[in-house]
Amino acid sequence: MTRSKPLEVEVKPPWPFRLQRRGAGDGTTKVREGILSRLLHVDGAAVVVNVWQLRDGTVRFRASAAPDGGGGAGTGAEALEVAVDRMRFALGVDDDLRPFYDEFRKDPIVGPAVRRRPWLRVRRRPWPWEALAWAITGQLIEAVRAARIERRIVGRWGPRIAGLRDVPSAEVIAGRAPAELTGMDLSGNRAIAMIRCAREVAAGRCDLGDAAADERLLAIREIGPWTVQCLGLNGRGDPDSLPAGDLAYVKLVGRLAGLGRRAEIPEIEAYFEPYAPYRGLAGTFISTHYHHAVQTGPPLRLAA
């Protein structure tokens, strides 16, 4: 396979869209002078995707083979097309939120959130494996700490080309010892769970792009509903997948529902049930819109 010339794609978003102004917390995405850059590996071929937005709202993607030394010499046109598609998915540039808006624009909770930030998108990952790995990392800890762990993992095992880093593949993590991951500040049980998941994916026993894989994942200790719900929302783009056990929702629903305490998972699921089949999307808008009020409000006691 020979190296292909760069691929450029222009997209007119069907719904208001704003390109991210900052990179990903794990250090894989960089934004400089309005251009977002990400390194992706497609079947071993290294591709650099640059994304920028024009004044008229049009979004441009430019995918090119990574410089020599990163597998770029064998990067064909198909790999470039896949890389662009994965970044279009991650950024949500093709998402048309009109049905969601029409359904809930008069809702007293979601309505104000959508009207204020119609361009908001779920922060998805280019590949389901990334979504799963970082969901495991983020279990029961604050987002800031999870991001630090992710950066350490990327810095230790992620490929680095042209000043960009990629998330280490499932094959790479499958070959790690638990002690190596705990050295990144990941707890012992979660380190074992991540390695077991990686081995399932690397061996081809678990297709993370298929929701049927969730049953196999849930059989792994430390993998629960919250983890696979994060995978569904951030890795597959399922707008109805709600990570109900997230601490943000525990606080959010406790406040918005007037419970006077932190909500329990069944209460969170019941609160978001009216927003089906967009529960995960509704959660994104609501948590973003009311984040400040929840964080600055008085502490909520635990459920009895």
C-alpha cells in the first residue's frame, strides 16, 4: 500500500455547531490557532486529522499520513477516510438535534439548557475502546484525577508522532501487568478489569461497537452498568445511554428534584425516564446548564 495524498472533507453541520476550543483531558487532542489536531491509528496506519471551522459554520477536515516513522508510508486512502469518519463521529458535527429540540424545547428543565447552548454535543471518543478504557479509569473518582491517570497512561504507552499522542490500543494494554497500571494511580481492581477488557477486545471476543458486547463486559469484575452506559454514550453514540450512577447526576437530581439529599440510581433513572429515547443527551444538556448551581449550592447529605 502506498501513501495517499491528504484527504480534505468539508461538512455543513445540520444543527448549530461550535468546534471545541480546548484539547482532550487525556492529552490526545490539541487545539492551536483554531485548529484541532488528533492522531489516530487505523489498522496500524497512523493518520493525523486536523479540523477547523470557517466563519459560515462549515467544518473542514484534513487527514494525512503521519510522517515517516509512524507507519505513514503504508497509509492508504481508505485509512484516511476512516480517520475522518471517526473524528466526525467524535465531534458530533453530523448530529441533527432538531427532533430532540422539537420534543423538549418547552420542557422546564431541558428547554432552557438547549436554547442557551444549542451547539452543545456529547464529548464522544473516536473509538469505542477509548470510551471503555476511560470509563474504567473514571469509576468513582473525580474527573480531574481521572484525566491525570489518562494522561499518564497515554504518556507511558501511547504512540507519539508529529508532536501528537494516541491512546494505547487494547493490544498494548492487554500486555500490561496490573502493577504497571497501578503505578499510574489506577486502583488494583480497576487495573485488572481494564486488562481483562483489553484482552477480550484484542482477542476478538468482544466487539465494542455492538451493544451485545455489554453482557460479556458485565461478567468482568468491576465492570458495572455505569461503565457500559459510558461506553454506549461516548463510544457508540447512543443518545439514550445514561450513566445514571455518575456523581454529577447524583448531585444534580438531588438538587433539581428537591430531594434535599443525594439521589440514588433508581431515582435518577426515574427522573430522566421522560426524556427517552434521549436520556443521555438530555443529561448532557442538563448537567452542563445547571453545573454551576449544583457546585455552588449547599452540600447534599447522603441518602439514608
